[in-house]
Amino acid sequence: MSKVALSKAESLRQSILAQVAEYYQEVHADRPFIPGKTRVQYAGRVYNAKEMQLMADAVLDFWLTAGPYAEKFEKKLGGFLGAREVVPVNSGSSANLVAITTLCSKQLRHPLRPGDEVIVPAASFPTTVNPIIQNRLTPVFVDSCMGDYNLDPAQLQAALSPRTRAVMFAHTLGNPGDMEAIMTFVRENKLYLIEDTCDALGSRWDGKRLGTFGDLATLSFYPAHHITLGEGGAVYTRSPRLAKIARAVRDWGRDCWCGYENPTDGKCGIRHQREVPGMPGFYDHRYFYTEIGYNLKLTDPQAAMGLAQLDKVEEFIARRKRNFRYLYEGLKQFEEFLHLPSWHAKADPSWFAMPLVVRDEAPFQRHHMTRFLEEHLVETRPLFAGNLLKQPGYQGVECRVIGDLPIADKILRGAFFVGVYPGLDIPQLDYMIETFGNFLANF
Ligand SMILES: Cc1ncc(COP(=O)(O)O)c(C=O)c1O
């Protein structure tokens, strides 16, 4: 402690934060794993006292909306991603909505317009596709590849029409799509590319981070994801112009560029003495609206938690990769019954989870296996929506469909995933492998 006496407020803050750490240790610190008694989660929050202390610190500041912590989080995340611009939002779904809405902006020379087509895989997370529909664009559904469950680049040419303007897809469970083939198609046809990297923080293709190939990319910070803010997400891009529009879409549609910690007179210092083109007299540019926007901002306590998570992100990624490798090796013996995932030679996935597909020839169905695993406390999840077109919400949606989507149907029928998240260690992975073995011993 410095020789200068702490103010009463500061010493109270320090004692609260010390107690928060003590509380973490008492209530939240890791509990031992007991096979068959402790649930083996498919994903979950991984945190220590630091997250709780930074959140508590933000609560004591009582800024509440996005403020100083959000600004720090934005910068630190940008540094990690190698992205010039980061626009934090309140979920990955919001990030996708902001990304697509940004590309529809009248401020762009070539905006997406109603009826323009966006190519997407039918086997998608719902809110990767929904913003296309919500912006009155037309999704063109293509199939996925067996093994990596990503958009099948072989179908792109067949999906192309004079109205095609963009490709949007998620790198499935962190496994990169074939960026060589996709980028060739996107460049040759002068299309926008939006990469949903919600499940792929830290994944690379040929050494380059996913999310840096397209015009815009998105992240989710829901607790299942690589880092968490509780709820949260981000749009990122190398383009300051797209980022400015994305911020306006996020912030009610307003054109303001003042940032979070703006003084009363704005960063410009002349907020109340500026002339804004087309508006009467001197006009406060914080109330100047250039987009049909939303309010999709996050809050400062969330961002504070994100800062602590970013300190751990490299370790998280390393553990996800380690867990994936270990589980993959352990499950290889069951390939007679299960398709194990595959990945491209240039892919370096930062895995979200381990996707598995029950073979059509297997003497059991997916639900037999997942029910057994769940009964033995190994959590499973379907591979999101399977074939979106088979979901009731998508009936009657204006779209084009390329081919019969056999792989999307196979995903709907036979795919599920289990965890590789950093909260799992070797004893949990061994227990998972043993539980798969116990089920398959019956056949
Ligand atoms: C690929 C993908 N995109 C988007 C989302 C939506 O993110 P959020 O739950 O933060 O809205 C998810 C959520 O898990 C996802 O997996």
C-alpha cells in the first residue's frame, strides 16, 4: 500500500473486493469430480475470484450502462482478435442482427436491398439465419459437408443467381469452413462475407484468425462459449466505416461517435455548438439518427467480467484443444458406430465441442445413445437446429433451396455433441469415454 492514506471510499472498496475473493473461495471454487455423481457438462462458465471482483468493482462504480469497462474490453478484445474495430453487443444473436443490418445501410454505396440473396447452410444456428429474414433478404439454403458440418463449398456455384449479394455462415463448433474455396467464390462474385465465429474464438485457417476473412464477423459470450460475459457478443471488422454504421445500428440508430466516456459536451467538446447538415440551428449530434436502429448494448459489469475472461483466453483455447484431442483418441475405438469429426489440413480449430453422428447402419438411434449418456450424467446437445427448414418457425419463409440437403437431414437425425470445454479435465474425459463404452458394449 502506498504511504498516502487511502480515502474511506477506497479502503471500503478494497475490503469489499477482498471479501468477494473470500466468498468465491467459500462458495464457487472447484469441487472434486466424483464419477457418476458429478455432471459432465457440455459447456459452462470457467472463472475465478477475478471475474467476481471486477464485476463487483463495476457495480461499486455504478455506471450500469456501457462505460469505462466496456471501452477497455473493446480495446483488449480487438488486440486479441487482430481486428481494428470491435463493437460489443448484448448477445451473439444481436451481433448477427447488427452485422446484417449494417450491410443494409443506405450509407453504403452497395447496400443489401430487400429481395437480395444471402447464401447460408441449412444446418445453422437459428440466429445466424434469422437476421437475413428479418431484414427482408432471401436466404438461399445449401447443404453442409459430412465430417466438418460446414457450408459445402461445392454447392456455392449452384446457389449463385443475379441477386446473390452475400454469404453468411458459422464455423461449426469452432471447426473452420474451407476458407480457400469460400474466399475464391466470394471474391470472384464480389460478395459480402459475414463470418459467424460465435463458436470459434481462437480458431485459425492457415495461421490466420477466423473472423478476419470476411467483411464482418460476430462473437457470442453466452456462458457456453469460449469466454463469457453472462450474456454478450461482439461484431468485429477491419472497416471503420462498417464499424461506425454497426455502432449506430446498436445504439438506437444514432450517428454519434462520442464513445462511452463522453463528457457533457461530447468528445468533440462542441456537442451543443455544432451544425448538423439538414438539421435546424445548432443540433446535438447524439440525437441525430442515420439508421433504423435498436438498443443492443451491453452493460459495464458484463464488460468487467469479460476483461478477466480475456486474461484466460489463451489458456482456455489450449485446454479446449487438449480436451478435444484426448476425447477424439478415446472415441476412435467406436468409429464402427459413430462418425467422428474431421477437419481440413489448413484448419486449426479452437473447438467449441465434439460433434458426433450416429451412423445410419448403427443398431441403435441417436436418442438411445444420448438418453444413456444423460442418465449417466454426461450432457449432450443436438447440433443446434439440424436442418432449419424442418423447424416449424421456418415454414413458409421466402427462400431458395439448393438440392435435397441430405447432410443437413443427417445432422437433424443423427448428430449431437459433448463437451470439451476448459472446465473438463482428464478424469471427466475418461469417464465420458468409459460411459460411451458401457453403452456400446450392448451391441
Ligand atoms: C453459431 C452461433 N451463432 C449465434 C449464436 C447466438 O449467440 P447468443 O446465444 O449469444 O445469442 C450461437 C449461440 O450459441 C451460436 O452457436
